[in-house]
Amino acid sequence: MLDRGRLTLKLHAFERSPQSELLKGKFLNMLLYSADLYARLNDTKEIWICDPISPAHTKLYESKGYTSQYDRQDRVTHLTMRLK
């Protein structure tokens, strides 16, 4: 979802199908590269990964350069990357 009012590209509910061995280990990089390219083409300032499904996924997204954002109960609500 591209939110033009705030210039944010929000990614919701993505994960690789376990049956697809062809893309094993490549899907996330392809998705994040595509999101980055789309965001830059639309002059977006931030990319969000919304509602990470587990702490392991949060750590994986952080390893790709995203920063965790927390709610008042110290739970990760989304991760962000600011584009330059």
C-alpha cells in the first residue's frame, strides 16, 4: 500500500510459500529490492514492514537495515527504513 499523504510504502503479510524450493533464500531479497525500487520511483520517503510475525522475522528484517518501532507495551508494531 502506498500512502501518498505520508509518502510511506507499507508492506503487509508477505512470506514465502514453503513448497517453493526454487526461491529458497532469495524471496525476501527479491521482495525488498522490488519494494525499494517501487518506493524510489514513486518518490516515497519510507518503507514499513508491518506486523512482523515473530521475533526471528524481526531480527531478519533488522539484518536487512530496517529499524524496529515499538508500542507502549514494548512490542514491535512495524519496522522502518528511511530512503535517501
